[in-house]
Amino acid sequence: MLTDRTTPQLLGVVLLGLVALTGAACVAKAAAKRDSASRLVSLVLARVRMWWTMCGVLLAAMLGGRWGSVLVFALTSFLLLREFITMTPTRRGDHHVLFWVFFVILPLQYYFLGTGWYGMFIITIPVYAFLLIPIRAALAGDPERFLERTAKIQWGLMICVYCVAHAPALLRLEVPDYPGAGLRLLVFLTVVVQVSDLIQRLMETATTREEDKTRIAVSFRALPLLAGLGAAAVAGSALTWSVPFTMGQSIGMALLGSLAGAGGRLCLKAIERDRGRKGVVVAQTRPSMIERVIPLSFAAPVFFHVTRYFVLGGPRAGF
């Protein structure tokens, strides 16, 4: 529920920005003649369409209240984890483990979020699930590539469930004198990470040479990375009025989230190359669901804990 004037103002600014960017991209697409320019415009259009979808998810989470937001993000985690497991195939002996992961651990993680049980929310997956998964896998009696198989499941659970769950966890942060700050913090994080990711991808597409396209570390080339960080800093400073940060804190948090998001995309490219995925490493115009979300997935837990501990006054703050 909207409890203040700042939140609808922020949502209105984001909506107007999306409308303007969509219109500009459509006009540029019609006018683009060169192949390179057309690729850049297509990339922007693909990201804009993705942002409209993300706005729909945020709107559903906002209107659904506490448990509505939990269900929306739980479904998102379910779909992400399914895609990750498909991308990193497992063996028949892992089916019982996957049942526990999808239908016990994932719901429990979001149940603890919905009930505000912070301690269990923080430790369930990195402690209890981390121990349960290899034990259950060992009971299946299939030792072939045991370490690799269990590590894949644990890694997927961490980035697709544990890390993603920190995004709606921002909605539960209680900031004195800032009603509705949790939603604005989530919008702030989403905007700075996605703007940074778009600028970095555009720079990679425009500057990467053909012989560099098979190099995983191309995602961390200096110029695209610095451009993405600069864009995040600008977006963060522009949104300072909407969050309980000073100008310096806004820029610092934007840079932190952007850097974490870039690291997430770098890791995903390494996974894709390890699994034998074909194609260029730089930006694609039709990214998969996990490619769209992984920058936010890596940024969300870092942003959440730094905000909660250092900005809002220590381990007793909120949630």
C-alpha cells in the first residue's frame, strides 16, 4: 500500500522515463541504417521491454501486500532455478534432492521472509540447505561426479533463491520517518543496476573487436565497466530525493550495486562457456530470464546488508 507521496512520485518518474525511452528507441530503430547502429538500438529495445516486465512484477508485488510480494518473488525464483538447472543438467540420482530444493527449501525461504523471521531467512540456505543437499544426494547412492553435481545445485539455490529473496526483503526494512522506504529502496536498486548493465552492454557491443568475442573477461574491460559505473553514479545521485541516503551514500550504494551486478554477469558468462554454450560473450538482444535477473541477484544481498547495517544503524535495524 502507498503510505506517502514520495513513492507514487518516484513510480511516476520511472514510468515517464520508460515511456520516453521506449519512444526514442522506436524512432531510432526506424531511422537506423547501419548494422552496428541497428544492433545497439535493438539491444536498447530488448532492455526496455524487459524493464516493462520488471515494472509489472514490482507493481504486482506492491499491490499484493506482504504475502503478495512474497508469492511474486517466490515464483520468480522458481522459474529462475528451473532455468539454471536446465542450463546445468543433473543426473537421475539428483531428482530427490531437486524435489527438496524446489518444494521445501524454496518455499521455506520465502515463508521466513513473509513472517519476518530474519534469523532463519539469513541462515536457512547457506547453512542448513548447504548441509542437507549433499547428504540427500549421497543417500541416492550415485557417487559419480558427486562434488560437481551437489555444487551446481547449491550454487543455483544461492543465486536464484537466496540472493533474489533479498530484493523483496528490502520491502520489509523499517526506516524511521521514511514511510514506504522499502519499496523506494527496491526501485532505487533496480534502476541503478539496470541502467549500469545497459550502458555496459552498449559499450561492449560498440567497442568489442571480433577476436575478443570469445573471451569471458571481455565483460570486465575497463571502458565498458567504467561507463556502467558512471551511469550508476548519475542515476543514484538523481534518485537521492527518494531514498533515506545522503548524496554521497546514494552514489556509493549505486556504485556498489553496479559493481556487484557486473560481477554477476561475468560469472554467468563463465558458466555459459563452461557448459559449452555457443555464441558471443557480449550483449545479446534476446537474453534469457536468468541473464536479465542475475545482475540484480548479485547486487540485492550486498545492497540489503550494507543498507541495513551501515546506513540504517546496525544489526537491530528493521526486519
